[in-house]
Amino acid sequence: MTSSDKIQLPLRWQFLPEQEHPDRSVRWRWKAYTQAGALAMQSERSFETLTECMEDARARGYGG
């Protein structure tokens, strides 16, 4: 590794339930943060199930 190579630390992923109004159903979103705590990316939409949410996050780099 040369001094110009940057070490890429893994992102920290968070899966968040949101309550939809007026039917009070739960939808899911994900967010990914850098090790410094800055938001790196987030889901563009909400998902009906946590499984769908996690599949979308995996398509964008989530490895959990």
C-alpha cells in the first residue's frame, strides 16, 4: 500500500421502522454512515418488510 492509498473503513448500517399514517402500518428504511458519523447514503424509498429493506441495502453494499 502506498501513502496515497486510502483505507476504506466499512459503513455502519441502520434499519429504521417508520409508522405510516393514517393506517399506522410500519414501513422500513435504511441509512449508512461513515465511521466519522456522516450520512453516506440512504434508501430512496420505504419498504413494506425488513427483508425487502435489507435486500435493497445489500444491493448497495451492506454485507450483514
